[in-house]
Amino acid sequence: MTENFLATRRGKLTLALLCGVGFMDFVDASIVNVALPAIRHALHFSVQGLQWVPSAYLLTYGGFMLLGGRAADLLGRRRVLVLGTVIIGVASLIGGFAGDSAVLIGARLAQGFGAALMLPSALSILTTSFSDGTDRHKAFGVWAAVAGLSSAAGVMFGGLLTQGPGWRWVMFVNPIACLLLLGPIFALLSGDRRAARAADFDFPGAILATGGMLLLVFALVRAPSQGWSSDRTIGELAGAVVLLALFVLNELRSDKPLLPLSIFRVRGLAAADATHLIAMAGFMSMFFFLTLYMQNVLGFSPIKTGLAYLPLCFAIGFAATAAGQVLSRVGTRPVIAAGALIAAGGVYWLSRIPVHGSFLTDLLPGTLVTAMGLGAMFVGVTTAANAGVRPDQAGLAAALLNSAQQVGGALGLAVLSAIATARTTHLLAAHAAVPVALTAGFHRALLAGSIALAASALLALRIANTKGEGELPVAVDQPESLPVR
């Protein structure tokens, strides 16, 4: 691509398309949360089975992310993006018509697999299309704004759809969105040649990586209900560690590895991914606890709960856009560290929510502070995790960043849920009122979340202070960027 691609009409449309892809994938992780009571009633879910409606998506989304990113690099980014879009559209349509719990969970598993193909493809296309320093800052700013606000937007849309046309529309919106995306994908994105034959593909590595990630996310999702010290949880976590260790050994010995470990020589990439993982452990579960607080303690309806996140969406978008302008002057490290500290302060503020609280005085200030910090952190981490990565590994870099987000989110929810449940159970046993016990549990969990965000700010000091200038000179649509073997 030429410099200042973003200044052209095609560049603006390309950015809007890629952010639309990212928005749909991110939203699908949270849009069902507010609809869970209605889904349980309609499809007769058990209490334990209901958790798999959101968790099934996260399981395959996180589990197949690395495979999806490398497939995009080797098999063609637009090709993999289209395949993922079709899978999500079909799976969502099936889920919308689901007549029993098994069909809906199966549809959510397929949705997550489709998203694992789509998201790294879209982010790697963005990374390689906007190669000019200024363009990249602006593009990453917009992408980070979309990534940050999507979780809140998912809860908001889930509430509006559930209380409006019904819970099935949280699934039916996807096929419509997929149809709207497919035309522009072919019109705006250049087709790219395969960089590898099927015979060159690292199938043992793909099996080990996917199996290890699936087992890890599964263990984290199940740990709160099974117990962290149970034999099953320990066995699942140990099995995940063994599979991932075997994956690393395979990559060291493979001539054409799925994950070339040389990518971690890119200055600051590993630190950026680790920072993102820890921060997401503290942040993603915030929506879970605040939604429960609003509905079960304050008595908010689904639609009121969804609308309560609207200011958060705008604040994240504003902060991410502003941070994109600052990056070229100060670099990524101070932006990420400051953003994480501000977000930690916001979540700490929220950890003091009272039993008889109100939205304006007890929720809005804390969520706005959190949003301002997270918007800055998202754009800084996205820039740092992709800076200096070769074009033929852009999909892999995108997959690593998003894998960190999914594992971090699953880890945070598992640990923080256990903290909240332990406190609530203790107070209920002491005959405390249910709202008091629930709120006390949320206090402990949100406090732990703020500590995780503060820890990520310290870890951010290990990130290379890149300004993203001229670090990716070769664009995706240039034939020489994807050599044919």
C-alpha cells in the first residue's frame, strides 16, 4: 500500500470494514450474557449447563486462535477471513433456531471457531495495509476503540434485543452482519496467494497447540464450579501444560513450524502480550460482576443494564482515538503504563459499590475512569504487539495478542469468580441478606481486578517504547510479501 493510504476513500472504507469484522467477533463474546435468563427458560437449561452458552464461544475462540492466525499467513488472509465469516453466519442462524440446549451450545462452539479464523485475519490485514507510521497510529487507535467498547456494546445490545424482539435475535443479527460484510470483503481486500502448500503445514504443531489451548481454556472455565483443588481441575491444567510443552518442543524441531519461535525476538512483543493477558484478567470480568450487581442487587431490567454501558462505550472510543494521536510523540510504553494505572483506579473505585447504590453516583464515575484508561492501553498494546513484525507473520502476531486476551479473560473470570463466591458464601452462612452478601463478593473480586491491572502497568515497563514509525514497510497486497514455495 502507498503512504497515507488512510487519507484515501478506499483506505477509510478498508479500515471501517476491518473494524466491523472485529466488532462482530468481540461483541459475540458478551452479547448473550444479559439474555441468559431468557435462554434458560426457553431451552430448559440446567444451572450448570447455562454457563456453556457464553463459555462455548470463548473455548473455541481462544483454542483455535493461534491456528487461525497462522492459517491466515500461510493460506491467504482474505480466504481465511471469508471462511470464518461464512462459518459464523451459518452457525448463528442454526443457533437462532435452536430448539434445545445442545444445538445452541454446538452453534456457539462453531461461532467461536469462525471468529478464531476471522479476527487474526482482519487484524493482520490492517497491520500490513496501513504501513505508514501516522496511518498505523490512527488505524490502531480506531481498532483499539472498537475492541475496547465492544464488550460493553455486546452487553448493551444483548439487553436491547432480549427485552425487544427476543433472545433469539442475539443470534440472528450475525447472519445479517455477515452478508453485509462479504460484499465489501471481496470489493476492498486484494486476494493473496498461498505462502505454503498443505504438505508444508505443521499439522502436529496445529494439533498440539489447539489441543493445549482448548484444554487450558476449558479448565479455567470449569474451575469455579469444579473447585481449584479438585483432581479434575488439576488434571486438566496439567494436561494443558503437557500439550503446550510438547507443542514448543515440536516447534523447535520442525523445519516449518506453526509458531516460529523467532517471532519472540521481536523487541517487546512478548512483554506486550503478557501485559495484555494480565490486564484482561482484571478487566473482562468487570462486566460480569457489574451486570450481576445491576440486575440482582439494584434490580435493573435487561434493557436498563445494557444502556448503563453506553457511556463506557463512548469513553473508550474517545480515549483510544486520543491515545493514537499521542503515541507518535511519547511512544507505547508510557501510554500503556498510564492507561493501565488509570484503569486500575477506575476498577478500584467500582470495588466500593454500595448495596443501595445508584447509577449516576456509584457506577458512572468509576466506569468512565476505567474506560479512559483502557482506551489508551488498548491502542498502545495493539501497536506494541504488532510493531516490527514481518508481513508474513502478521497473522501470527495478531493471533498471539488475541490469544492473550482470551486466556486472560478466562483466567480472570475463573479466579475472580472464586474470590467473589467464597466471600458471598461465607456471609450467607452467617445469615447476611442476599444483596449484602452478593455485593461483598463483588467488592473482593473487583478489588482483585484492580490489582491485576496495576500489575499489568508494572509489566508494561518491559515493553519496547516503539512509536510504530516505518516498522512494517511491506504491504499485504504486494506479491513479494508472500513468497510462493
